[in-house]
Amino acid sequence: MKVIASHNGLEATRLAWQKLQENCPLIDACVDGVSLVEDDPEELTVGYGGLPDEQGNVSLDAAVMDGQSHRGGSIIGLTGVRHVSKVALRLMRESRRVMLHGEGADAFARACGFPMEDLLTEKARKLWRLWKRTYQANKEWLPAPADEETEQLMKILTYYYRHPAGTVHTAGQDQHGNLACVTSTSGHCFKTKGRVGDSPIFGAGLYVDNEHGTCGSIGHGEANLLNCSSFLAVQLMGQGMSPQEAGMATLEHAAKHAPPFELDTLGRPNFNLQLYLLAKDGTHAGVCLRGDWKIAVTDDAGSRLEACQVMFPSDER
């Protein structure tokens, strides 16, 4: 048995592993792990406390996919419910449909009895307001005051504005060798209203084939969407590549097809992608285009963060 996750999912892997020890179904264990991250108001890219869109509205996306049944559920643009991954799981189990968006997703969550709440925390609201007063200054807004609170918030805002994509991905393998995966996100910070990234799209943000493996991604969603990154990586594992080989080949494919306006002065993609792979034989890997990103792992050897293999290792995170 093994559970892996993106860098922000170490506690998710621990909980999922514990659930597997208690004979919890694999997909439920992974969703329970992701729910921990959805509950964390300090994780500004997922669930409760996620940064809003350009209009100040928090909307969430998630998808689940079960290898044994080869079924999945995807929820896009959900508002007022923090555990979007659990809503996606209910959709997979209770509906013939695999994807619901917007008002339909909201109605389904209400019909299932999920509690409604305001997902915009005070911290996220302040960051959104500071973004408007900083990046739209001298247009509609006056600059923010130069005080200690603004200075501290600006450090956070600068990081997330440089790294606007955020997601938690978790995948696992149970004692029978079955595979499953989950993603959850609040999407790009201050995104254009209606924007949908890769996270809830099967084959892009996540994919599992029970005979080959599973892959999930975080980073620049548009690149994953255009290259079907997770599907490609799983297919390459099915052709005999190791998780690391499949992940690096997928990154190479995405880098090769990056449009001119997304290239740096050296001709490399100016965005980042991180892939998290788990093969049918139980081997795993995390890969990224640049930076010192980590993959979270829990198995018989314990819980830990491991370095991702980097395509462009000279860049800083």
C-alpha cells in the first residue's frame, strides 16, 4: 500500500494511510485526506480560505477517479461548500453523470445535504483587496497604505501572484493493488470569472488506469489541458516507462509545445508544471519543470517529503 500527494498533502497521505489500515475503501481514504487540506484556512489555494476570483468570489473545483471501476466525478465552480472533493465523490457514486458545473454543481451539493458557508476568509479578503489596490492602482484604486500589515500581506501576495496556480493532489494504492486519485483546488488566484483549469478535467489534472498507474498535476493548468498531461503519463507507464521516465517525457512534451508568449529568454516555458505519478508496481515519482518542489509519500517506511526530479534545475522555486 502507498499514498502520495503534492507538496501540500503530507498530512493528507498520513490520514489516507491510516484509513487504509482500517480497511476504508481507497477512494474514500484519499478524499478524507484531501478534506484535511480543504479545511485548512492557511492553504490559500484549496477549499476554505482559497483565494477568490477577480470579483472576490471563491469557487472550487475537484475531481475523483477510481481505478477499479474506472469511474469518476468532477465538480466545477462550486460555491459555498468547502469539501468539493466529497461532492465529486457523491457525484461519482450517485449519478450517471461525471461532471457538473456552476449552478448545477451548487444544486447537487445542496441536494446531498452539504452545509453551506462563506468560504472567503478575512485573510483571503485582505489579499484580494491588496491585489486590486496594487495591480490596479492608478486605474480605479488608490495604493494601499505603507504599514506593517500591508508589508506582511504583500510578501504573501507577491508569492501567489508569481505562482497563481495551486492544487492538492492525492493518489493511492490499496492492499489489492487498486489505484485511485483526487484533486481539489480554488484555481488561479484572482482568476477571470468562469475560468476552468485542469484540476477537475480527466486526463489533464488527473487520470488513473488500474492496469498501468495514476498521475495528477498542479501548476499551469492551461498547459496540462492542451497536452492531456496525466493521460499521457499514465499511457507511457503502460508502455513500460518508470514513473520518473514517464513524468519527464510528459514535461518534455509540454515544454516543446509551449506557445511563444509563454517562453523565457532561453526558449524555455516561463510557467511551471508538477506531476505526481504512482505506477501499478507501487513505484512513484514527482517531477517538475523547475524549482525545489516536493512529493509527499506515506507507506511502510513512514511519512516523508521527497524531492521532485527537475527538468530545469538552475531555476529557483
